[in-house]
Amino acid sequence: MNRRDFIWQASSLALLPLVACRTEGEKTHFPITVHSDMTIGHTILQHPPQKTDKILTTDCLIVGGGIAGLSAGVALAGKDREFLVCELSDRWGGTSGALAYDNTHIAQGAHYELQYPQHFDEKLLHFWENLGVISYNKTTAHWEFEDEKYIIAGDKEGKTWNGKAFRDDVLPNNAEAQAFLAYIEENFLGKIKLPTRIMAQELHYLNEVTFLAYLQKQFPRISPELLRAIDYQMLDDYGGTSAQVSALAGVYYYGARPYTADENVAFSPPQGNYYFIEKLLAEIPKEALRLGRMVYKILPAKDHILVETLNTATHTIETIKAKKLIYAGQKHALKHIFPQDYKLFQHTERAPWLVVNVILKKPLEKPVFWQNEVVKDNLAFLGFVNSLAQGESRQVLTAYFCFKPEDRPKLATYWANYTLQEIADFFRMAQKDLATQVESVFMQVMGHAMAIPTPKFLWNDANAHRHDSRIVYAGADNARLPLMLEACDSGLEATHLIL
């Protein structure tokens, strides 16, 4: 089963201003829209905003409008608690974001989920059941998605291209790969659970070493071909290779569900995981939601917490007076916002991502597959999703890039023409022929898209060492795997800590 669970922060259904762009010295003949929240922080440092006398009061302030922050909001709304949610971006969703183009939903982040086995946390799954997302099927012993129209057909699920030939899966179809999967399923299937906080203590040793070290011990003669495929899948889900992520992260990928089972279906709406964001937003009072608000400073006082927020539309600072605070935003920003707790996250490695949506004038007459993975020596380009496999009439090819943390400054150099070159290679057509079919391109730049689950990252919850008990941390970047259920659970757990 091919998977792409990449979870992390900034999105909505709003169009962005068009910008001119050149790629490798070549001028494009279609409009390109680039969105990045990184530029907002940089602008503030150069041009300090003006402070206003406006003060809002609330029982709880939630910082961050992704899966974690909005899950906390739903939990508080269900208990009739007063709260506000502030999101830096002009859109909700974080790394589960989307945009709308000419009545077409386009994913700009995480784009699918797999159905959940019964050994995952029941309370967490009941949360999504109450939102009308899933229900339990006693016959299959799985939690299945209600909107069956978004389940990807098996014959359209995916194709993998290595630059020379196609195969049905990322892993090679040979005895070595089959032996590897058989070993994982025999030793871990049914034991690997979500959220990771409920994982059995006997498995915690897997968090102490890299997945590569674990693989080399179990399979001393692992081939470069299999290792390259595994590295692709680790980058795809976690933002790091097997030499970077923990063995627990790697084992989870292959052992949480039966990897090759036919019933292991993928759920992928055209807007991607923004589908889940919409479900969460529907349960939160509109008056509690604040877009375009960047938390500027967190200032604890004796009987309250003062939070200075930047209104990005007016470029003014507004103050919020709260009794409690759930911080579900990007943790690297704490260096400027609340340095007292920045030390809890300062060693976290974060992967940069780029998502490129290529909108075509008319569909290509090519075989349609949902996930079109590209496994080459250069693993930065992960492939693309084809919207025709999601039941859409307009063809949108959504490409994903994952970079090394040290390559963060290079994000802006990977423009539309590079993406078209790779997609054209997959379709075995000339790049110029594909370019003539392009109507528009949208780019989502995420400089700190996800926290890489390196060894010792899991179970190192910052809430056990936080500076102020009234401030609680949520998000998959707080000692969690970068997965949707992990982010959701962290938001729900944060509400337990402050109530």
C-alpha cells in the first residue's frame, strides 16, 4: 500500500495574488501564484508594527489553526468554554490546507488518510465518529470512512517510476522486499498503535536508534535498491531518510496496518485533508476564529497571560488577555515569542516542503493513477497526485517536494518548469508539449513543514517541562509522529491539561 501522510501547518480556500516568476532562466507562459507564511515573519522583523490599545479577553487562547489547534477548539466548544483561535495564515488547515480555483478544490498539503484498524485508540476514533467522518464496521473490524465516493479505486491507486521503468509499488516486487514486509508484519502487526502515547513500553527501544541501524542489524545484506525505496517512503511520510528517522517511525509505517492487504483503502478527497479541517471548523463558533493573527509575544502575569498578536491586514498589534493558552503553532517561532520554552524544542529537526499544483487546460489522454511516485537518485521530488483519479473533471497535477533542512534557502529555486520536467518524464512526453497545456500554477512553500521523528524524539513531551502550567503545547511537532491522528490527539490532550 502506498502512503503519503505528510502532516504539518498553513492553508484555506482562498486565492492568492499572482506573481511573476522565472525558472532556470526561462520565462513561463502561465500565471504562477506563490504562497508562503515565512515572508510574514521576515517582514515584521524589518518593519515593526504599531501597538494599539485594543484588548480582548478570553478563558483560553489557542495558537495555530491546523489539525491540533482546531481539534482543541472542538473539544472546548463541546464543554461550553470561552476561547479564541488565532492563525497566522490567511487560511485554515496548516499542512492540511487547500485552495479553491474556479470551483475546483485543490490540496496544498496532506492529501489522504488510510482507514483505521480497531487497535487504534477508541476514544480518539470516537471523536471523528461524532464528526460524521468514520464509523466502525464489525464485519471488517475497521473504522471506515463515511464518504465512500472519496475512496480511491484499487486499479487507479498508484504507479511508481524510477526514471527507466514503471512498477506497481514503491518497494520492488522481489523476494527481498517480501521477506522484509513479512518480518515486520510477523513481529509488529497489531502492536503498533496510534496515538504513539499508548504504545506498549516494550516497543520504546525502537525510539532509541535510527531505522537504518535497525534494518542493517536485521538485514545485514539489504540491497541499495530496497533501501532507496524505503528512504523514499520515510521522506514521503516523515521528512527524513532511514538514517534520520527512528526505528519506531519506520516500523510504524509498515507495521501499523497490513501493508499489502486489499482492504487497506485510501481516502482522498480533491481538497485533501482539508476535508477534515472543514469538519472541525463546522463545530467551532465563527466568532472564536481569527485568521491573519500572528502571535508576537507571550507575557505571563500573575493572574492572566497577555498575548500580543499581529493583525497582518492592518499591521498593528492587538492584545489578548487569557487565563490559559494552548500553543499549537510552529515551535521554532518560540525563540521570538516565548523564549523561556524555546529550549524545549530547539534541537528539533524540521523538513522543508514545497507543493506545486499544476492546473491543465484539458485532461491529458494518459493512463490515470492517483499517486504517481518517482523514485530516482534525487529523492527531493516525490511525485504527484492526479485529480482525475479523485473523480474530478478538471485535471490538477499536485507535485510534492521534500528537502533537507540545510536546503531550506533553496526552496525558491524549484519553480514550475522543474516540476513540469519531472511530470513530463513520468508521462514520457516532451516538457514543451506539457507546458502548452498548463493553465495556471500554484505553489505552497513550507519552510518548517514537519518535525522529523529522529531517535529519542517520541515521548519527549515538552508539557512535562514547560515553564508555566497555564501554557500547554499541542501539535505533532511535540514528540509525535507527523500524522493527522497524532496532531488531533495532541490537541485533545492539551485541553485535558488546562481544564
